[in-house]
Amino acid sequence: MTENRIDHVSSLIKKAMDMESSGNRAEAAKIYRDAYNEVMEIAAHSSGKIREKRLHQAESLKKIYESIGGKYVEKDRIGEGKKILEQLNIEPPEIPKVTFQDVAGLENVKNEIMSKIIYPMRYKELSQEYNIEFSGGMLLYGPPGTGKTFIVKAIANEVKANFINVNPSTLYSQWFGQFEKNISLLFHAAYLLSPSILFFDEIDTLVPKRSGSESDAARRGVSQLLTEVGGLTSQKDRNIFIIAATNNPWGIDEAIMRPGRFDVKIYVPPPDYESRKKLFQLKLSEIKHLGEIDYDGLAARTERYSGADIEFICKKAVQNVFMEVIKTGNRVDVTTEDLLEVISQIKPSIDIGLLKKYQDYILST
Ligand SMILES: Nc1ncnc2c1ncn2[C@@H]1O[C@H](COP(=O)(O)OP(=O)(O)OP(=O)(O)O)[C@@H](O)[C@H]1O
Ligand SMILES: [Mg+2]
């Protein structure tokens, strides 16, 4: 098998050289790139000295294609990745603008993400020296509106990775009958767009706990997903991170949480007192007409309100003041009272029963 692949690499290199000598540099670069990918694959399946030799060979191929036309290849690769996402009906990839500074609180979550994803990527050589690798995927779970999607966007920004947002509620029905194939295509796109973060939102709808009544096709799709996630572990040069999020961790097929799969699980809790204070500060920071705000008072009054609730409260209060200003023509400040008024009108979106459910889940795992 490896023999065949090596022959294949040789024939690719020969083809690339022919192209190059006939003056077609863009095409040659592409074929060198294919040869590079192939050698990386072979390296991923070998070990010891042989692996080192392959990696060395891959490095040389990379230098060649970069020097003769890395730009063409790069453009091509990204374009192809985008095309696949379009076919799959997934939003175009982006490097989000949100940064870690925009995320209030969630220090534990941030630390975990820093050590598992951001540092290994930023300090590549060092992490290889210490054999630190990011394997499998990460699962974020917690009540709605606590910043799960938001923090993944911030991660993508920190590592300058393409954020690919897979939202199963729309995809599930559209992919009917093509699940397995589409999952492979999706991972291929993530690879073409790498460094990338493949984000599966509402993973519980994609891989619900098995009920025995799923179609064969759905089951095969799920096992394809697991194979792809597992496969990434052995290819640490690929720079694809898989992150999933859910409100219902208890509703997920447990097979996806085995080692090498989504084995890093992080609870994203509702904001605590300090985080709520910070949320109000962040969400009001762009307002030019702001009075003295009693942030402690607001934090004290908003237990069990989510980050999304607090964002909504700020928007609504500012909107109310704005309407007032339009009527009177008088630029007045947004005050603590304006905010408290809105708080009194809306209920926190996280109830005690739900929190208890998460506590029980954490204890049971
Ligand atoms: N910790 C936070 N820091 C800053 N903003 C936050 C935070 N939590 C929530 N928000 C705000 O609330 C909005 C909604 O959050 P987000 O969509 O990330 O929640 P979620 O946990 O993914 O919710 P769901 O489970 O419903 O998908 C964000 O766009 C952000 O503006
Ligand atoms: Mg979300």
C-alpha cells in the first residue's frame, strides 16, 4: 500500500517537472502540492526514522511549490474549499472579528482553550518538542446564550483560522441520503481552508442518543463523522480543530465522547457576578451618552440572566433612550434606571431547574 503511494508520489513529481519545464508554473505548483499532501499522508502512517525521512521530503516539496507558485496554489485551495461549502449550503468561512477581550468572564473556559488549542498552534515547534498535540475535538456545553458560539469565534480570531459554522438544524434535512458523503466533503473543505475551525453547533441534533430507530444512512453518517474526527488525531500537521456545542449534553450519542473524539468537554456556565458586571461594561462601552452607571447594582440584580440576556437588556435600554431623544431632541444620557427598568420587564432565561440539570450531568460524568 505504502509502496504504491510512493510510486504515485514519484509519478506526480515527474509530471510536475514536465509541467514546469513546459512553462506551466501554476499547474506544476499544484501538482507539487498534491505530491506534498501525499507524502504527508504517508508520513502520518509511518513512524521513527522513516517518518522523519518522509517529513523531510515533504518539507522540500513544500519549498518547491512555494517558490514556483505557492500563491496560485493557495488561492486555488481556498477557492475550492469555499466552493465545497457553498455546495453543502454552509455559510462562507470567515476569520471572525470577535477577540478574547470581547468575552466577559469564562476564565476557566479560556484557560482550557489557551492550553489545548491556542498555545499548541502558536508555539508549534515547542509543542512538538514536548509532544503536545491537540487530538480529537472539544465539546462546549451549557445553558443557552452563555457565549459558546461567541467564544469559538474568538478562538478562530486568536489563531487566525477560518471559522466554518455548521448549523445542523438547517443541514440535517437538506443532507438527507447524502450524509456520509457530505461529512467527508465537509472535512475536506476544512482541510482546504486550514488553518480552520470546524464548528458543529447543536451537535445533539446531529448525533442524538441512539434510539434504535435511526435509518442506516444516518447511522453511517455518524460513524463517518467519528472516523473523520478520529483521523485528525493522526494528522497533526493539518491544522483543523473540531469544536462542537450543545445545550443538551445528555441528549448526545455517548460514542462521540470517547477518547480521541470529542473528549475534551467544557462546561460554559451562566455569567457570575463579576462576569455580569463586565458584560454590562462591554455591551455599553460604545455608547457616547452614558451616565454614571452602577455596574455592581446591575450585576446584583441579574443573577441567572445569560450573556445574551444582558446584551439584549443593554440594547433595549439604549433603544428606549434613543426614542426619547428623537422625540425631545434632547441628548440625554443612558442611566442605571433605564437599564433597571428593562430588567424588571424581562425574566432571566436560565432557570434553577435547568442549572440543577447541568450540575447533575457534571457529577454523573
Ligand atoms: N461571556 C460573554 N461575553 C460577551 N458576550 C457574551 C457572553 N455570553 C454571551 N454573550 C453575548 O450573547 C450573544 C449570544 O451568545 P452565544 O450565541 O455565543 O450563546 P450560546 O451559548 O452559543 O447560545 P446557544 O446555546 O443558544 O447557542 C453573543 O453574540 C454575545 O454578544
Ligand atoms: Mg450557540
